[in-house]
Amino acid sequence: MVKTLFQGTGVAIVTPFREDESVDFVSMGKVIEHLIKGNVDYIVTLGTTGESVTLNTDEKIAVLNFVIEAVNGRVPVVMGIGSNNTHDVVRTVKRICDENLSFEGILSVSPYYNKPSQEGIYQHFKKVASESNLPVILYNVPGRTGGNITADTTLRLAADFKNIVAIKEASGDLNQVNHILKNKPRDFMVISGDDQLTLPLIALGASGVISVSANAFPAEFSEMVRLALKGKFKKAQAIQNALLDIMDAHFAEGNPAGVKASLAIKKLIDNTLRLPLCPLSPPMFDKLKALIKEFDSVKKNLPLPQ
């Protein structure tokens, strides 16, 4: 059941803001409908792309409750819970689990800034897993956290805790992923955390992606992943090639600046971020706008459902 829940395309949903930087729930509802209409498999709220580190506790609770209500059971919802303070993470996990909210899993990033040892990382997630009655997805993103979860640590956690069911791998190290896939427990999943590496990781045996770009292109990205999971890589690659320059532009000046710009171009949200993040520079915004226009002109030639 868990393997079905988190297979395919998950989307790390943005948190839209109004011009005054308050949370724009109307636009968030539009994005949710856009994603579900695009046939994504599940939604991840309060992750990196959702600018969760700039939200206060009340805002996080309001966002989580809104997403659960707006989704209304149509797709699974995963909540991002992460910090460099283990006890804070454990308290949050325990409170969320005790309240029995309607979401299906937790995405928990490796502790950042502190630069813990591999043993420290293991002990951190041991405490998280012990307090969770929900499936836990590890999140390895060394470019943001300053430290890598090695393959050995991932495999140790996967073997020791049944409710640690997957890892979102954004290390960019295909050989590390190879070793995880070779030695993992049968039901443990590897999920791509890099949009541009999704197809190669699925070819190696990954179960899908938690995507940034799928916020703006849910139907296209989801179909690309479905085709790849069916082994139809030539068709999947045609979609990836058409999206590749847009994906690069989404990360050129940091995430979620790029994908928020795409959503603004599509008139789904305002192009507003909270400091210290900034919107795309005008030249990059214009480049992205041109790339989207170009993509729209070739979209009819792609192997997409009509």
C-alpha cells in the first residue's frame, strides 16, 4: 500500500504569497486544483519549495489544514517536517500523529547547519521514526544541508525501521543511488529529488520523483514519469527534452523563484517570495517566459494524453 502511495509524481507544492507577503490561500487552492487536474500522484506540503522555513507555526498549521481540506482525499498528502533540532522535530511529529490529521506520510530533511556525523544522522532519524505512526520519507539534499546521508546510513535506517519507507535522493550522486538500490530492503523506495535526473534514476530502479517543476507542468511531468515507470523511455525522454531548458531555468536563480515565476506567467499565483529569497531577475524571467511560449508551441507533438 505504501509503495503505491508514493510511486509516481509527487509535487513539492509552493506556498503562494500576496504582495504583502501574507499566505494567499485562494491561489493555493488554484494550484492544488491545477495539480490534481494534471494527474499528479501525491502532494508534499511545507517542504523546501513551500518556503516552510519562512513560515511561522500558526501559518504552517493553517497551510497544512488548508491543503488537507482542499485536496479532500483525492490524492495522498505528505507533510514536510524538518529541523536541525532533533527534539523540535520529534515534538512536531508526535503532535501531528496524536492529532491524527488526514495525511499519509512525513518527509523529513536531514539536519542542516550542525553538520552531524553519520551516527548523529542515524540517531536523529531513529528518534523521528520512533515517534511516528506514519510512513517517513528521508530527504537527502547535501547542497542545502551541508551534509550527505551516505548509502550505508540510508540502508541502515531502512533495515532498522519499518516505517522509514523511502528516501528522496537529491545528492546528484548516481553511484550512491546505485548502492542504495542494490542493497535496500525490497519495499524501500528511492524517490528522485532532482527534476532533471528523474529519468536516469527511474532507469536505475527509482519509484518516481518529488518534483518542483511539476507545480507548473503537472500533466506533462506526471506523464513523463508514468511512461518511464512503464519502461517507455523514448517517449518519456521526448517530454523531458522539451521541458529540460525550463527545468534548468527553474533552478538558475534558486528554488522556488523559478517555478513561482512559471506559475505567475500561467496566472495562477503572484510572483512573490519571502526574504531572503527574491523573485527571478527580469532577464531570467523574460527567458523563462520565452521558454514556456516555445514549449506551448511544441506541446502538441509530444506523447501526451489528448
